[in-house]
Amino acid sequence: MRIAPRISYTKPSMLEVNGEIYKCIPEDLSLFGIKFRDNIANLEIGDDVIVHLELNDEVSLNGMVSRLIESGFVVMFNEDPEVIANTVGKYLTDKIFESKACPYCGQFLKKKVEICSKCGMYLDFSKKEVVKITKDLKLGNFISKLVHEKRVDYGALCTEENIEMVGSSPKMKQVFSLIRKYAQTDYPVLILGETGTGKELTARAIHERSRRKNKPFVVVNCAAIPEDLLEAELFGYEKGAFTGAHHRKIGRVETADGGTLFLDEIGDLPYNLQAKLLRFLQDGTFERLGGNKTHKVDVRIIAATNINLKKAIEKERFRKDLYYRLSSLSIELPPLRERGNDVIVLAKYFLTKFCKEQNKTNVIGFTKEALELMKSYTWPGNIRELINVIRKTCVLVEKDIIDVNDLDIRFENINLAEAEEGILNLNKHIENLEKELVKKAFILAGGNITKMASLLSVSRPKVYKLIEKYKIGRVKENIN
Ligand SMILES: Nc1ncnc2c1ncn2[C@@H]1O[C@H](COP(=O)(O)OP(=O)(O)OP(=O)(O)O)[C@@H](O)[C@H]1O
Ligand SMILES: [Mg+2]
């Protein structure tokens, strides 16, 4: 039996995929998803989409492409039960009672009832509790199906310590794919990215997918250890190597034998030590400080930095040969502001996590405005900053739904360095705003140019230019 009822729904709808808008014809609608009978070029399973539907009111629902079929594709909604109940749930309920027949057993429905008197199934999906129960039932089905098919695509990587690396934006999918590929090799990897983008998490994810996963993962932060101690820390020392060296000390490279050594902030590695690291990278050999015996270990090096190593090379602070040795396999982690809907996915992920930790079972989610704010903020501290904001919100919030004022987002966090990188570029922001407005006008006008011109208060030729400029014109006109 189908657990979530499905009704025929064929009103032309707008679909946003990767910033582009398509006009598509749906086939049917259920509580948890919608099926379209069009094909969109390059659409992939896992793509985030926004579906604009005209139900009792106009609604926009976040979703993900879950299936590609010959005659179209299926989008599963990615929304809280409350949102589903208030939108699709209400609409479905109205349609069920309009039809006067139970969608499960066909029992005649004289009036609106919560439960069908014949088959006992829930019929009022405008209640979030009913949506939740139905979802749980459906999830049970879904999981058993996945186990059966042995095919799971979570859009997330789970590390051994159960720390998930969450994301489903195209850029993060590429990162996940590199992690999987690099994990199969023993070559050094260089991870680049702004502060808080997940460099250490990425290094761990590579280690945990590699043949070294049962061996140590050793972290050395090159910026945190004083320059004159770093060599001893990395390579160890013999008794009497220097005043105070009362006994032999094994360095971190030896501790990491068989496993992975993660050299964080590699840009801060002192110049004289860089040659020693290069030699170690080439043949795995080194001498302890004050010793003349050469040791050999089997260690994979993963390095990370948030500074521009090419500039450091120009300033002769970083060796070119070491850079090339380290960077033949590299991963560039995108800043959070370039991960599109991942901000929302991560915010919801951490909200659930922290609410569970703090036993705040009443907190359901974010208001639309709060989600918009998080999406428009530039997150200079990236995921670490997002985590801090959500954790603090969870501690302080006394409401069920988190609103703009509950989020401690401070726009003055933007510093000069980031400003130089173009965060304050006014033209860029004006362009983004223009694009958003044109997109909205397009949706409201259903693609009608005259209506758009009137909504935007510009001429029709200008509308054509804007559509061309922002590629909004790449619309699939599926309507006859
Ligand atoms: N994609 C992600 N999904 C979930 N959590 C993440 C993700 N990326 C990072 N995190 C979390 O964000 C925090 C910061 O990540 P991490 O320490 O790996 O960043 P970093 O780039 O090494 O930062 P820094 O440059 O400041 O050292 C950690 O708590 C990490 O678990
Ligand atoms: Mg780090």
C-alpha cells in the first residue's frame, strides 16, 4: 500500500536548478515529492532544487532530485514536517475531501475526518504530527529498499568518529569525489581553504577511507609550535641532543608510522625545515635531532593551509620544490558562501544535533526569514562560525521556531582582508540583486515578457537583455 497519498497535479510549475529556472509540467504530487514529466539536460540525482507550486497559495519548497526516469524525474521535498503540513499537506487534504473518497481504500467520505473509518489510515495531512508519522513510516520503507538495493547516496561523507561531512552543492560533491579518489593512493595531498572550511575534517576523511585507517592520524599544527621546537617535535631527538634533552624522544613522524601525518598551516613551516620535510617526502627517511642514524617510516603526508603558497614562494618564504611535491594532488575547499543551499542544509543539520544534545525537543526549525539571512550572510569564519551561531542559538532560544533575531549574526565580522577579496564589491552585489529580482519577476509572470517588464518597471527590450544576461532565458517551454 502507498503510505503517502498521491494525487494528479499538472499545473505548470517553475523549478530552480543551479540558479537556472525551468518551466515544467508535473504529473503527480504526494506529501513528500513531486513527479515531473519533462527532461532537463544535465540534471543529476542529488541536485538541489526549489519547486515553485501553486497550491492553495503560491509556495516554494526546497527539494532534491531523487530519481531520473525515462519520462521525467522525481523531486523529494526537503522541508520540515510543519512546512509540508502547511503547504502540500493542506492541499492534499482539501483534494482528498473534495473527491469524497479515501485514497487508500476508496471508502466514501461524507465529511472531513482525521482517520478513515474503514481502513484506519490518516486522512488529515494538514497536521505536522500526521506528516511526521507518515514520514517515519515511509522512511522505514525507504531504508529497507536502500539496503536491498545496496545503493546509498547520502550527499554526505561520514567519518569514523561519526562526524559527518555534510553538503550536496556541486562544489562539495566534487570535494567528496576527490576525497574518495585520493584515499586510494599514498601520495601527499594539499588541502586549501579559508579558515573553518573543513580542512582538518577533509584530511581525516581521506585517512579514514584509506588503507591506513586503522593506523594513527597524527596532527601537527606548524603555526602553533615555536619554530625552534618544531624540528624536535616532528622528527624527535636523541638523548643529549641539546641542553635539557635527558632522554630520547620519538617525533610525530615516527608516531604516525603506517598512518597519516596531517601538517596543518604548512605555510608556517620554517624555511630551514622545509628541506628536511622535502627529503622525508621523497624517500620517507630522516634523522632524529642530535643523531646520525637514518630512520625510515611509512607515513602519508596531508598538508593544509589558508595562505596563498604561491605568494609565499614569490616572497621566498616557501620552497618551490616542496610546493610542487605537496600539491600534485590538491583539494580546494570552497568557502561556505559559495556552497549555495549547503548553508541551509548545514544549519538544519547542526540545529538538530545541538537541540538533541541540549534536549530541546521543542525546537522545530527556522523561519523563512532566518533561512534567508543565513543564505545572504557571507560567513567569513565559514562552517566553524555557523556552528558557533547555531550552538549559541540553541542554548538561548525559548521559541519553537528560530527567527532572524535569535541568530547572532554580526555583519561587522567582515574584515579588511576579505573586503580585498571582493566581498564588498558593490557591483557584484547589485548584479546578484538584479538577478534575483529578474528571477522573481520571471516566476511571477510565468515567463511572460510584457508582464515582467511591468513588474520590473523596465522596457521589454531591457527584459530580454536581462534574461539573456542572467541566462534566465534558458527556459524549457514545455507548455504548448
Ligand atoms: N562539510 C561539513 N559538514 C559538517 N561539519 C563540518 C564540515 N566542514 C567543517 N565542519 C566542522 O567545522 C569545524 C571546522 O572544521 P575544520 O577544523 O576541519 O576547519 P579548518 O579548515 O581546518 O579550519 P582552520 O583553518 O581554522 O584550522 C569542525 O567542527 C568541523 O567538524
Ligand atoms: Mg584546521
